[in-house]
Amino acid sequence: MATLQEARSLFTQYPLLRTSQALALGIAPATFYRMRDRGIIVEVARGLFRLADGPVPAHPDFVSVALRYPRAVIALLSALSYHGLTTQIPRAVYLALPQGTKRPRSTDIPLEVVWLNPTAYAAGMETVMLDGVAVRLYDAEKTLCDGFKFRTKVGEDVALDALKAYLERPSTGWDLAKLMRYARLNRVSARITPYLEALL
């Protein structure tokens, strides 16, 4: 079992650890709880810990969701925020799951969930490393189209403002072919096209 110094070193390698992960890495329960009780590690979300003197995680809720629900993909308003396409502050973590998946239960992180068919669920998914953890989220173009598809959930004005923000980027940052491919997949091309024509 890991000594206190070895346990600190593990938290340096893995900036955020769930209790079960820490124990699986060889930190004895007594050592783990001693670190917690002495304030060496602090809880950033239920069951998710970091070194007290370590860097403050940028996206602790995203990381917590990714660790708890491996099939979850950060989506809609949360993904728009990550991509810098909205000034809205999400009141929950928005995520997508495959159809037929049970609703996640969370008592500490508010969740907004949409269920997608296998094709829509897989389209535009990418993995980014946040605070040392692999987090799945949708790329900017898929997120924009999802915003129009689920406009009753995020607000059509928010979806339109996000599209404007996307088009305000240098044109080298656009991928309109990909955007329209996702628009057709989500059956929102007729809704998005007039906005594109007006904005371009």
C-alpha cells in the first residue's frame, strides 16, 4: 500500500481522483481518510478529490460527470459554453446519452439530459483532456445543430446567438460543410439555412 508521500505523488499524477480510483491505485483507506481529515486533499464534487495545494480544476462538474457516467457526452448549453459560443452560464450540466440508457441519478450536480439515437449520439463526439481526465463532448458544429434541434430546452435565441458567435470567428475556424451535415442529421437544415444566408 502507498505511503503518505506516495499517495501525494499519485494525486500529482492524477489531479482529480474518485475515492474508488484512489483505493484501486493502492492508497490504503486509512491513508486516504487521513489525507482528507488533515486537509491534504479536498473534495471538489461528491466523491471527487484533489490536492488542497494543487491547481484548481477548470471544469470539475464535467470531470465528475465523465467519471461517473462513462457514456455521457457533454452537450447543448454546457458544450456551447466550453466552445466559447455563449455567454449563458449553464445552471446544470447538459449531457447526451444513447436512447434506452437510464437517467443518471445525481444529488450534487444538476443534470439536463437528452437521449439520442445511435447515429446522432455518435456524430461529432470528441474527447478532450480536462484536469487529467478524458471527457467526451460534441464539437462546435454538432453542438450548434443540437441547439436548434433542442431549442425548447436551450432557447432559440441562445441557439441563434451561438451561430452568430461561430460565424464571427475567422472563416478558417468555420466548417460549414460539417455544420450542414449535422443540420441534415438533426433535421434542422431548413431552420438554420435562412439564418446562414442572412448572416454570411
